[in-house]
Amino acid sequence: MGEQVEQSGRAADERVPGERTVRVRVPGKINLALCVGPRRPDGFHDLATVFQSVSLFDELTASPAPAATITVEVHGVGAELVGPSEDNLAVRAAALLAATYVPHAGAHLRIDKGIPVAGGMAGGSADAAAALLACDRLWGLDVGTDALLELAAQLGSDVPFTVLGGTAVGHGRGERLEPVEVGHTFHWVLVTSGQGLSTPAVFRRFDELHPPQTVPEPRVPDGLLEALAAGDPYALASTVRNDLAEPALDLRPDLADTLATGAELSALAALLSGSGPTCAFLAADEAHARQLAVAFTERAVGRDVHVVTAPASIGVAHAGRG
Ligand code: C5P
């Protein structure tokens, strides 16, 4: 099942043969902390967040295309939910990179989705990051990480983190990043939902529930970074926090049942991922994660159940001749 959206009527065989094809594998993310400050005059919210990549991936392949032509095709889980190509964040990312450095460049992007669409896991942002990284190589630009991060911030609040992957503290609207080295692996179970949730709608409900003057400046919870550094999932469980859980559950009361099931099944922590609706459950180790996943599946909770590790990193899976 795949949706092919061409923005140009020019035939594929007009592409220049023998140029490189670049394949990038990008992970989704959860927010170990998502602490939300008051709404700013520009409509965004200042955050104190801890992003962590998890081993659920989208793969983006960029191949040569006629000049000034950016096209996309989307395959995989939830591809039918991805909007038209002109709204596709990966297309916008490639177009922004081209406009900034090499206006006549062209690329064809193929996206194979593994990250849930509209799931609160930054799948669209990860695709944009993958497009920046892949087209930077495809077009032989090598503009450097700082330049890519600057473009990423123009595309969306989560895009800069997805350019880096791994673990990072985020401030501002999430675009000001301090990478964190984590030398340990954590084990999570992700339970996806059949129905997406709109990030702006969740932030709007946050504002309705919390008048701006009552919201303190956000800060990363005490002990969270220490728990990561120690590789201690029990300590991590007592520090994770998501301020968007309350408004998201207000819009989607069914998610409260999913989170409660995780607690009942002895997950160390039950956390909404970003603005939801994906729910993330922290396990003590890999065996515990597998047990939890079996129990979720038996109870038919959510749409899909994934056992993942964190942090995960970005990979250039293939760079060959097109
Ligand atoms: O930056 P991005 O386009 O992903 O944000 C989508 C929406 O989420 C914004 O339009 C805004 O309503 C909300 N948002 C916010 N504060 C943030 C990030 C996102 O209010 N820090």
C-alpha cells in the first residue's frame, strides 16, 4: 500500500543516471520530560524538555531528479494518513535546503514509514531531518550540522532534535538543544493508537486548562539527567513527566485506560509520548519489555505494540549509485 505523489509531470527516466542515491534511517522520539511554560506572544510555549530517540524508524531514500523538482512517495504504516506532497515536511525541508544553497537542485524522496503518523513521536519532523541530511549528501553540499539545525528550526520545533537524534535537553520552543551523552540502554514498550491527535489542539487545551499567569517557567525535573547517566530505569521512572498528558487525555479519555493498563501490568512508568496519542511504558530490562508487550497484545490495547530501545541514532543506511 503506498501513495505516490508527484509534484512534477516529468518522467523518471529524465533523471540523471549514475548519480548517488542516499538512504537515511531516522528514529522517532519520546519526551522523557515535557515541561510546558506559559503561551508566548508568538503562540508557541517555552519548554524544558528531554528528547530521547527510540528504535522505531522511518527510512528516507533521496535519488536524483530533474532540476528544481522535488517529488515524494510515501509507503509503510499509516502512509495513507500522510497529507498531500505540498504539505509534506520532508518536501518542504528539501525545498528549503535547495532554496538556501542550490536553487536548481532536484530530488525524488521515497519515505518508508515505521514511526506512527500523528502519533506524538515526531515522525514528520524525522522525515524532514532525513530529507535535510540526505539531500545535503545527494547534492554534495556538506553544509555542516549548525547550518542544518538552523534550517531545521525554520521547519518545526522538533525538527532540530531529529537532525541530531540520541538524547538532548531542549529549551525555547524545543529548538535550543544541549545534547546529552547516555552510555546506557533503556527499554520501552510503545502502544500506538488508531487515531492521531493534533499537537496545536493539545497545546490549545493546555492553555484553556492553565491560564498563562498560573504557569511557572518550565524546568527539567530534578534527578532525571542523573538517572539517565546512571542507567537506572527505576530512578528514571520516578522523574519522567509530561505536562501535555492532562490536556491530551481531556481530548482523548480512552488514553487514560491505556496508561492505566500499563501501570496495572507493572510498567515502571506510563508516559504519553509528546502530545500523544502514542503511550510509552518503561521496562526494567529487555525481558520485562517483552513480557509487557505480550500482555498489551493479549489485552488488545491500542493499535500496534512495539518493543524499543533508547537512545537510538540516525544512520546513513546506504549511499550508492542511482
Ligand atoms: O513547531 P511545530 O510546527 O511543530 O508546532 C506545531 C504547533 O504546536 C504550533 O503551531 C503550536 O500551536 C504548538 N507548539 C507550541 N509550543 C511549542 C511547540 C509547538 O505551542 N514549543
